[in-house]
Amino acid sequence: MKPFPENTWYAVYRTAALRRRPVTVERLGRRIVLWRTGGGVHAAPAQCPHRGADLGAGRVHGDCLTCPYHGIRFAADGTAVHRPAVGNDDDIPARAGLTRIPAAEAHGYIWVWQGSGTPGTGPAWFEGEEPTTLVGADQVWDVHYSRFMESALDFHHVPFVHGVYTPGIGRELTDVELVEQGDRISMSARLGRGGSRRSLAVAGEVIMPCAMRVRIGSTSFEAVGTPVDARRTWVAANYHPSFTRHIPGLRKLEAWIAMFVDFKLFQRQDRAVFEGLDPAPSPLERMNLMPADAGVELWIRRWRGMLAEASPGDEVPAGPTAGAVPGPAPEEVPA
Ligand code: FES
Ligand SMILES: [Fe+2]
């Protein structure tokens, strides 16, 4: 069984963080070098095919990536074009080149195509304004990727995990609506108190396998979660101004405040909980889910479906019937 869905795009780095120098990142169970030339962004396994040096420690010269160990130069298509130790009269074999990984730059991130299939159209994103990536943040969390992503549609943790920043927020999740469309799952609901007419609208959308948008009241954020390996997840978000987008001096300040509040305060609290979760991927059969968990359950089902596609013939952990959109049973609809 493949550890994560295949034949799909994964965000692996923030666009704004990749500048002139190449970088090596650990994602999807391997080390990947990313570099930028005038022709765009490129990705390949990080180990130099000569003697295994880390290409992320190299340099970009013109349109070429240069290995730091013996100076072999690779063109953007991966071809080895110069081996200094051989000189100019060099008939370079094709095997001296890099095996490129399909890469794309879109929506504030650098993405790589994971899988043996032909890369599909570029990575999907949420409707609305494109992120301006004025301020971004990312971290590696010690949590299984599925546990991070399934939580995108969990809203009833907010009054407990984030209660210190959300005083007075209701604990009861009502009006749950769940929609599954292609690679997208959307959920909306209200957090309120029994007997009170005041409640807060919450909503989330997930694009399988790694992007999420969450809205709580009037604030919203988008984030990505990509497997580092079978145990860790790269968590990243870009922040853009909502209120001051046309005021140059304040745009960056507002984006920074949004980053601080979400990533440094709220997500820090999430991280503390996530890193204490069962490290197993989504043990659906051992979780006593509630109607409020409808979005979580659907994410897990979809994820399992994608794993089954990635490893046809392998046994997929048993779960509820796949395909149907789960929701609260009529008699269980919260009041
Ligand atoms: S290891 Fe890269 S050029 Fe030798
Ligand atoms: Fe949270």
C-alpha cells in the first residue's frame, strides 16, 4: 500500500521562499532539490547522480544547476551539460543527467507531481483572489499527514483548543452541510449555544490531497499539509491582507498580523494537540465519531479511496461504505 495518494500534485515549498539558491526539501518520503531559473521552477531527486552530493547545496548559474562537489552542470531539463573534470571534449552519457520531477509554481506554492502517471493540469486551488504571499510561514510537524488534513473540517475543537482566544464561542455544532464535488469537500456549520440564538458561522473546504481553506466568523486562512514521510507533515500557509490590500504601507503589516495570529497562536495550539494524536493514520474503525465529525469522516474515506487507486490490489483498511456523502443520521441532527 502506498503511504499517500499518487498521481496528484503536492505543494512542497512556498514560492516566496525559493530565491536564487537551490534548496533541498524532505517531502513525500524523499529528498527533492528545487531550483529556479529564468524558465521557471524545477525539481529533481536531491542526490547528484555522480557521487550523491546534495544538489541543494549547489548554485544556479544561468540556466544550469551546478553540483557543489565536482561542479557538474545540469540544464533545466536535467541533462548534464558540463563535467569540468573531463573538459570540453566530453561526450556526456544520458545517464549522467538528473531525472526531473514535474514541478509547477502556482497559488503561492511550488508543487511537484507525485506518481508515474502523466501530470494533470496544474494544481487546483480555491475560488477567489489569488494569494499575494506577502507573508508566509511553514513548519514540519510531528504528526501523520492524514491526521493533519482530516482536521480541516473539524470545527468543534475550536472552543476547546482555542478557547483562550475565542472567549464566549459556542460549543454546539449545528446546521452541518457537507458537499463532495470532484476532489473537493466543503463543509459549513454554526457554532452556538443550546437555547441561544447567537451563533458563529464556520466553513471549510478541502482540495484533495493537501490544500485547505477554513473560515471562522469573518476570518479565514488557507494552508497546505504535505507528507514529509510516514510520520511527519510539512504545514505551510501564506497570508494576504483583506482590509488594507490597496494601502502599500499597511498591506504587509496586516499580512504579518494575520500570520502571527493564525500560525503562531492558533496553529501552535493545534500542533500541540496533533502531535499527541495516535501516530497511526486515521484509525476510522477505532474512532467513535459524532455527527459533528461528518467532514472528518468523509476526508478519511476519500483519502482511503485515493490510496486504493494508488495501490490497486492491495488491501485497503475496512471502513464505512465509500462513495456516499456521510452526514448526521436524521435522528442525530443536533438541535
Ligand atoms: S557528486 Fe555531484 S558532481 Fe560529483
Ligand atoms: Fe484549530
